[in-house]
Amino acid sequence: MYKNINTYQLVFPTPFGEMALSYVERPFLIQEVCLPCQNRTDPAESVKRIDWGISGAHPHAIELVDSIIGYFHGRFNPRTWPSPPWAWMNLDRFTPLQQSTLKAVAEIPYGQLRSYKWVAKRIGRLGAARFVGTTMAHNPYPILIPCHRVIRSDGKPGQFGGGADLKLKMIALEKKHSTCVCS
């Protein structure tokens, strides 16, 4: 997938299972975040299988990994994340409409939920809820672009790359640790 000598990866434990982060160093850009998932091999095996690169220790990557681990412990600190969140992401592989979708989802506050329809309206495409869902299905930056905060209009969770169980756990985690009321 990212066969590039300048591509690095970190595999790290969270309370929800092992995760992986793939990035390039110059300039520092996140390539992908691999969630813990019960439906596929663990992230460490995925990293080996798709050849994400060599093990790395870039200061921004370590800071991000620490922040993600803190997130799963209920210690979300948005000040440790880049601003805007996509500043460290390579969005070039997405169309402008997909980029606007990812950016709209990145703005959903911690502990709050929005529908696919809400996101479609936010990007100026009221009838594009399925497009939003498809874009979220290809989101390589889960947690950073919090696609788990996007649910169906009927209140059901909808699909998620880490599986429905993980999505519900992440929503519950944020609800428990949020000072905001989820909508």
C-alpha cells in the first residue's frame, strides 16, 4: 500500500486493543490510523502484511499516539492534536467534496453525535447522506476525523471500520467523559 522507504509506523496498545499509526517524516503526515478490530487480524499483523514501513519514533507521532491512548482512557485533550486536525493528514488522495466531508466530520465536538444527513447538509449536498457514509467508510484517520460520531438519522449507529461494537464503546466513552450533552 505505502511501499516507501520514508514511511514509518508505530503499533501501540490501547484499552480497546492494539492500534497502528503510519506516517511519513518530511513533512510529517499521517498516512493511516488502524483501529482495533475484532473482524480482522490485529493491527500489528496488518502492518506486517501491507508493509507500512519501518518502526519509527517521530516526536509528532509519539505525541499523537500518547493522545490516542489518552483518548481511550477518557482523557481527551484536543490541545495535543494539530489545529486544524487535518494539518498532519495527507488529504490529496480525496476529491474536494470528500475533503470537505472529512473536514466537516472533524469539526464534530467530542461527546456529540451528528447524522449522515447533517454532514451532507453541512457540505451543501442535502441529498448526499450515502456519499457521506461512503466517504466515512474510506476514512483513513479514525478518531482524528471522528467518523464514530456520525450516526444514522434514526439514531442507530450505522457502519464503522472498527465494527459496530467498537463504535458504540467509543460513543459511550465520550458520553461518559464529556461535559456536553450528546445530540
